[in-house]
Amino acid sequence: MPGGRRNPLSMSHMLESLGDAVNNAKNKVENRRAELTRKMNELGIEVPWVDLQIQFIGASGLPKMDVVGSADPYFIAKIDDKISFVSTVKHNSLSPVWNEVWRMKNVPATADLYITVMDKDEGSVHDDYIGKLKTSVTPGTKEVEIEGPVFRRSRGDFWVKIDSEPATDAAPTEFPYLFNGPIRYSRHFSPTVGAFTNLDDARLYSTWKMYIMGVPIFFGDTYQHWNKNYKAAQNIFGSGPASLAVRSGIQAGHRLLYARTSGNGFGIIEDAAGIKAVLQGGERELVQAWEDAWGPGPSPEDDDAANPSVPAPRTRRGHRRGGSTASGGSGSSSKRPSALFADRVKPAVYTYIISAEDDSFRFSETGAAFFVDFASKHALHANCAETVRYSGEFHPRPEGGWENFNDTIRDEDVNWELVIDNNSGTYAPDKDILPALKKLLEYNFPGFAIYAMDHGEEELKKSTDACRQYALKYRGVQQDQLEPHAHDGEVTLSHQALVHLQNMETNSDSGAAAGSK
């Protein structure tokens, strides 16, 4: 399921299946209602369509799920299994408060909202199941009982507020269940980031997943299939056992890379400032992490104003997440991330895909360290999906280009642009769709000028080169950070994915053996 994997061999899952059998009578009533709705449509009787805003307020009375602590709950919400929403994880709480908002257009008034509440079990292959609930989309504030797996025993209550208005679209059936914001994003850290004390390039261990609006409107039923003429794609998507092994490794890496944890960063894009915040160096949180591990120190301006990326070395006072002490296992000192550019848009090139599964915009810096040893950057982001909505690379630039910019100009005093292309060998997106891509991003990112270019255009190469040269010359970026790389002694994501696969197989074998006893 989106957001987490549930163990099919767990006792709670088997008991829930038994409870489902007992609950069949109620389900038959619901099926009759769905059949009635279908017949009404066939007879030309109009089913009302509505636009919804759902506020997931919170829950109370959740059961204790963890041996140490209480629970780390999150939920997956669906409407008629047509559109889904995955919440943030609330750490160590039996009464989580989310207050997260979900808007959608063109929903039949007869629809139902289904919510599954899960407990995030970090470090485990599967998350724990807490319970589920269902309610109609009729407006109002509702307190709904969470049904547990053991014969529907109560496992707390869930609070939700639903606002409903008649659909504003003239033809709501054209784009039913259409996501309408807000644009939410999550920032995920690769599990390999904890292996190093040097946090300067921690952004190279991050991925972003952003839920954008209007994808069906601008792309319609157009999808980009994997490129059958591309050797690397053939190795991934082929039918033989070797391709299956490659896909399994990439998919395991994807699960690790996009794991939803309480340590993820989350945010909402409401305007151009929100977009710039995502594209900034973003080192404030990294500086804080550095100081948590190494202790507070002088600012880069005090250390070396001429070369802020090389402050004086310090002695480590504590461990970061992951427990490793240094690159390659040595106890070397670390460099403090530069705070000087924390609030500046970073000159960087990103690899992206727009998912065919959930219309999410997924991206990371093209030089991200976790790409090492994977056959395709885009396939890793896409979880080896055979189709995507679109894919390629993008980079931000100030109006006039990076070649005409200098850091005495404040970001607030310049208009910003996003240059996006179809540079993806794995999916080879059709360049004729670039105008639709441009309109889609203009719809989602107001305040940014969007330039959509074919990967072979000379203007694109010039703009990309200028972006990278500015990063190298003025922002302290190292040459090896422009392409995927691994430090000496680094345990790569591909290796962790292999271990993850082996653990899954071991757990499955153990569960099957236990179930046969």
C-alpha cells in the first residue's frame, strides 16, 4: 500500500481476514449502493458531483504499538480507491494531531472516504497495522471509530472535517477525482547519509516527492513508455532472470530512498517563495545537525570569508544518526556546512520523473551519491515503472542566466526561471509534449518563468553549463559532486538494497514456516 508495507503473514492480518468474513453482510449493503449508483448513471439520472476539502484533524486512544515508546502513527486515506493521500508520521504519540488538508474536485456525492491507520516501524520491512475506518463524504466534522483487526475491536477514534460544495467544473465527469492541492512535498534522506560526518554534501543524499496538481488536465492519457531502443533500459525491463534481478535491486533501493519516516522533512508550496525554499541550499537544518554532532562553531564568514566552504576543522563531540564516525570508518574531523548560502537558490541540476502511479513530481540532484551502481537514475525514482508521465532534468536560474549573476544580488531582487528538459535515456520522453509540460509547471509554480527544452538544444547545454560553472566557482561545490560518486569505504545504497532484499526473503521464509506449524 502507498506509504508502507504490511506483513501479510502477521497474526493481525489473518485475524482481520476472519473478521472480514463476519463483516460480509455489511459489505453487501455497500455493494448494492454502488450498483444503484451505476444504474442511475445508465438511466440518465444525474449523480451529484462535489468539490471537497478534507481536514484530517487527528486521532485519540490509539493502542501502544512499540516496546519502547508508544506508537509512530500515520495514515493512508483513499476515496473510492481512485485517489489517495499519505500523511506525515507523528513520532511517539497515541493522540496524534495532523491538521493536514486534502482538496479534490469532481467527486461523486455518493463516494466514501477510507482511512487506514498504520504504525511506522523504522528499521523493519513492514509497518504495523493499527486499524481502519470509513465514512461518507457528506460535509461536517466527524468522530469515527477506528476498527482493529480482531473482530473489529475499537482501537481509538479519528477526527475528520469535510467541506463539500457543488462541483464548479462544467463537465465533472471529464476529470473525476482530480487532486486540487495543496501542493505538498516530503524530503527524504538516503539511509547512507548517516555514514559520514561531513555534512556539506548531505543535500546529495536527499530526494523530494511533490504532489502537483492538474496532471490529467495537461497530459490527458499520454504516458511515456520505457525506451526499448536503450540498452540500459533493456537490461532493466527485459523478461529474463537477469533483468528481474536488476529490477528487484532498483525497487529495493527505491523503497529505502523514499521511506516515510518521522525524520522526513515536509512542507507546502503556496507561492514562488515556497518553490525557492525547496531550491535553496537548504543547509540550515544541516548546520543544526552538524552543531548537534560537533558543537557550535564560528560562522563561515568568521572562519574564512574568501572561501566559506573551508572552515577550520573541529573535533566531533557526538554521533549523527547511523552511528558512524567518519568517512571510511576513520575518526577524522568534519567541515561545517556553509551557512552563508543557506538562504540562496542553489545552482544545481536535478533528475526528475513525474509518476504515472500518483502524479507525483520526484527529484534529486543529478550528482546524488545514491545513484552509484544503479543502471538508471530515472528508473530508481520511478520504482521501475514501465511508464511515467514525463522525465528528464531541470535547473533553476536567475533571469538572464547564471553567467550574468553574482552573489551581491539578493535572490529577492531577481526574477527566477526553471529550465526543464526531456533528458532521459530510460524513458526518452516525446519532445512534442514539452509545451504541455511547460503549462503544467506554470500552473503549479506561479511566479517562476518556465522554459521547456529538448535535450539536444544548444541553449539548454549553455544554460546547464553556466549553472554548474557558477556552483563550482562561487558556491564551493566540488567537481565530483556533479556526478554520482561514492566516498572511500562508503556503503552504497545499492548494497543496502541488496541486504534489504535478503532480509525480506528471510522474513518471508520465517513467516511461511511459522504459518505452516
